[in-house]
Amino acid sequence: MRSPLCCCLLLLAAIGMAFAQMPPTVAIYYNKGILTDTGDDTGAPLPDGTEIRILWDRNANGPDDSDPMPVVGEKGVTANINRFTVNGVEVGLKAGQFYSTPVFTIKGMNPSPPFYYLEVCLEKQILRSNIFVAASGYSEISIDEWTLVDKVCEEIE
């Protein structure tokens, strides 16, 4: 007969192995439309090099001031990037378009909930994407819905 402690240790080992075998989250973000300095079709396309921030909707209630950028690091449940830039001209697309490079990767288990969105800081406003799911495994996510928010960007880490 096994002791309760031995059973608990075996259970913890099995759980640990299951998490270790989970595929990482690998997501490529891109847009079909044109990001502009006014957030609509009347503005000038955002130039290559404009920063795009990735935010995690950790409380699944939509974008708010408590949403952090994913933690960048080497350990499990950390990301390889939490920002990238508009690069449409560089990668052969149109000005104001992007294709995330490098791809967004989360090591180990994806945080729950797996809801994310993108933000671009304009002069006195924020261009904010729709919320999307970055599920475990590989995905290509088209970001085509953007909202212009009358708010000045604050630096977040």
C-alpha cells in the first residue's frame, strides 16, 4: 500500500510532465487594412517603425488600465516579445500594414484567459485592436478591427 505522500508526489510529477509537454503559443499578427494616424481612412498610413504594444486582458473584461503587457523572459509562462513595429514597406506590404516579426511566443502554458489585444500610441489617442485569442499551438491572427480611444498612452511594462 502506498502512502498518501507518495501518491501526492506521483500526482504532482504527472501534472508537471503534462505542463512540460504543452505546446507553446506561437502567433503571427498581421493586418489587411491600413493603420493611419487618425485611425480611419482619412489619415496618413503609419510609417514603418511605429511601435505596436501587445496587452493581455487578464481579467477578461475588455481593455482597461489594469491590463499588463506580457512578461518577457526565458522561463515558462513568459513571452519572447511584448511589442513589435509596423513594417509593411519592409516586408513587401503596403505602408501602414504589419506582419509581426519576430512571431509572438509564450513558453509553456499560456496564461488564462488567453485574451490579448494590440495598441498603437498616437499623439493624443490610442489605436486599439479587437480582442483576440492566442491559443496554445500555432496561429495566424488577422487584426482588422481597430478603435480610436481618446486617451494619451502611458508607459507600461
